[in-house]
Amino acid sequence: MRITGGDFGGRTLSFPSGSKERPTSDFLRETLFNLLGSLTGKTFLDLFAGSGSVGLEAASRGAREVCLIEKNKKLVKVINKNIQTCSLEQKFRVIGADVEIGLREFAKKNYQADVVFADPPYNRNLVGVTLKSLGKYRVLTKGGVIVIQHSTKENYSDFLTENICQVQQRKYGENVLTFFKGEWK
């Protein structure tokens, strides 16, 4: 697994061998960031961060600040190792907690992100739960974007509200990148 572009493009990242987690592939990460465009000066929030590869990619491509939320303690250690490998400690905040708890902590500190990315475990009905939590804590800046990577089998339509609406979807085999806008009143 490697960073695909930006200042640290080509840098190899650690991932625990034998892990049950599914890291976002290099192809999907590169596709995601090509679709997002410039991240220069933006804040980036990665939910279900895994090894931190998506957040590190965001930092490599110019994100000003990156926050990662991951509850698996072994993966939090891997995230911190990968951040140190790239000497990016100043840009990162790592929250070792469940996404709901992490979002609550993020919101309590009045943090907001320009881009929120989530890659929840597939086929566990977590896409809708994630959208609901994002609507509850309102951590997205005005004009920001939410991107959720999920399987083609996920159904989340019941969780779309007047505050969160789908704007784009791209399918790559069994993987889907769905883009949402959030508007808070």
C-alpha cells in the first residue's frame, strides 16, 4: 500500500498482516482524490480510518489539517507509525474511538471539516448510521462534501434528509464512492 500522489507520492505505508480490515485500494484512493480536486488549505476528516492511508493521501495532496477516527487500537498504532513515517505529526489529530464518540468529541471542540470521508466495514448497514451521525453532529463546513465508500449492496436511502443529499455516485466493481452535500439551517 502506498500514497498515490502529492508531496509524498510513492511512499509505502504499513498495514498489519493478517488484519480482517479491508484497506482502501490504491486505485480507489487515487480515483477519490482525482474527483475531489485540490485540497490545498482544506480540513479533512476520515471516519473508520483503518491504517490512515486516505488521510495521509489528503495531507500529501495539500490538506491543511487531517483528523482520523478509528476505534481499533492496533490500527491506531499503525496510523501513528504511518504519520511519523511521513513526518506529518503537526497536521494530524487521531481520535481512538468509535465514530459516534469521535464525532461527538470533534463537534464539542467546534471543529469542522471541508471534506468528510468514511469507509465503514461493508454490508453492516453502517452507511446510513454514519450519515445520521454526520447530520446529528454537523461537522461539515458550509459547501463541504461527504464521501462514503461502500459496497453496491448497501441501502441508505432512508437516512437521506433535507440536510444531507446525494449529489454523485461512481461505481467500480463492487465498490462505490457516493458524494453527499450537507446543508445545515
